[in-house]
Amino acid sequence: MTHDDSLVRMANQIGAFFESMPDRAEALAGIAKHIKKFWDPRMRKAFLAYVDGTPHEDIKPIVLAAVLEHRALIETVTR
């Protein structure tokens, strides 16, 4: 399993948790906030590069939507 595979697996697990929320906008924001809060900047950067560089068949649609809608939040580096 590659590093990218691990990031996709973790992102999809986060997506599976938030997928059950009735409010889709809240779910998308929740996914992005979770990635921002619990992934270090290198993980976020690698995942965004993976999203940018590959077909997205292995990424849950809700995760991809969260990344596309809340990319600025995920990209920001907290000091």
C-alpha cells in the first residue's frame, strides 16, 4: 500500500462517517474541517496533489466534493 493509498483510505473513512449526516453542506464542511484539524500539512499537501493528478474513481464522491468546495480551508497552514 502506497502513501497515497493510505491517504485515500483515511479520507474515505472520514467521508463514510460524515456521509450519514442529513445536511450535505454540513457534511462537506465537516470532512474538510476534520482533514484540516487532524492531518499534518504534509499529508494534506500530498492528498491534494493526488486529487489534482489522478482520476478520482478511488475517492468517495462526498470526499471529492468536500475537497473541491473547501480546498482553501484544507490548504491553509496554521502556525
